Amino acid sequence: MTRPVAGTNDAPLYQTQRFALREYRFDLPNGAYQVTLKFAEIYAWLPGQRLFSVSLEGNPVISGLDLYAVAGADTAYDRTFAATVSDGALNIVFSASAGSPAVNAIRVKRMP
């Protein structure tokens, strides 16, 4: 989409979206990482149309996220978490309660 996105100086990251996804896997060296999930609700126009949860490396980090209810439409909403990779892969699992899970961008940063 090409509408403006509030709450960011990097709108193009939020103007596209992966949806109906189940998992992202990043093959990475074992270690500590900072994972930022970047969201913006660019399709749903009412609360409750999209509800989903997210886990990192098997640990629940987001439960019942309703982007529209939390941030409104076309507004950047980022969540950052620590994750430890011990099997050579960072697994981010999405599960839906309503609609389809969605993410606009993912940033993975290795921590010292």
C-alpha cells in the first residue's frame, strides 16, 4: 500500500506485509540476539479482525495481539525481545486466534 504510516520515519518497511504465515526461521550462529518485530495494521479496519500470538525459540512473547486495537490503522508498532539461539536457528512462530498473523518487518541483531 502507499498510504502514510504514522509513528515511523521508515514508512516503506510498514507498507508491505507478510500474512497468513506460521513461522520464520533464520539460520544463525548460536548466541544471544535482539529481535524486533515490526507491525502495522494495513488491512483490518476494526478491532478483533486480526488476533495472533508469537513465540521466539519456543517462548511465548506476544499473546492475543490485536494491532488495530493497540495502535490503530496504518501506525507502526514495534516489539523488541531477547532470544538465545542454541540450535543454529532462530525460530519465530505465529499462531492465529482470528484472521491471519502478519508481520511487516523483522530485525535480528546479534548481541555481544
